[in-house]
Amino acid sequence: MAGLGGWPLACTSVDVARSAVAVVASFCLAACGGAASPVDRDVAPVGSPLCAEPERYAVQGRTVVDRTHGLVWQRTEDHSRRSRADAAESCAALELEGLSGFRLPAARDLQELLLRPIGIADRPDACLPAVDQRAFPDTPPSEHWTATARGDLAIYVDFADGRTHTADPTARFHVRCVR
């Protein structure tokens, strides 16, 4: 079986470096007649990058534990867009799996969730949304509030491009709460 430039292409494992998965996966799937490991089929259609970090997160019902940073995240969103003040109130009132004490995440916390964002230039292995799509399956590829401010402006993280921006705190964005 031939791959790029006539070089042989192995289609036996997806246990390659994550940066190579996007490039190899589309060729491997085509060369193998669409056969893929269960991991590939769970995550994305043919040609899409593997957007998961299975060792990093533990899904526990409606929460996700970040094993790297020790934070507990709200797993799913209600897809409401809120002002920053309303987003903070929503987090403070949230109770999941018997846990309370949720808050609006700091910009640094929310940035830690980013997984292979597209940035300002296309990258072939980019995730859209730029987050672990198994742990956070319903994340919209759009703006999410943080508790961080810069002067009179509030900071948000965009799960489409992976960048951090500022906005008027009355703007209406998504929210993912943390504790």
C-alpha cells in the first residue's frame, strides 16, 4: 500500500504523536478502506483530527476533572449567551453532582482547556472547537467569558481561534464554570 510520494503507509495504530494524527489519519483511513480504530470513529469524521486527551480528563457525570490542574469543570453548557455579570451569577448558583462553589474561570484556567486551536493561520491538525471534544462534547466554537479583566474590559477566550480577547462586559457570550 502506498502513501505520500509512494512511501509505504502503516495503518495499524493511532498511537502516534498527536501532531501527526491529523495528517496520517486521512491517508490511513483512505488507504485502509475506511477501517479505523474505535478511537477514531468516536471522535470525528474521516479526515478530522483526533481532538481528545483521554489521559488528562476524567468524566464524572455532569462534571469533568482535569487531572493535570486539579480543577473540576462543568461538562456541558446550556448554550445561553450571558453578560459577564450574569455568567458569574450563573456559575455561583450552579450545583452539579452534589458539588457547589463553581465560579467563572480565570483566563489562564480557560486557556488551559484549549486543544490545538487554529490561531490566526490555518493549521491542518486544528480542533474546532479547540477543546477535548470527548470531555466537553457540546462546546460551541465561540466566545467564553472569564473572570479576568483588563481595565474596564472583560477578557474572553474564543474556542474557534483559541485566542484571548477583550470585550465590553455587557456583551453576551457563553460560559463554562469551574471549581
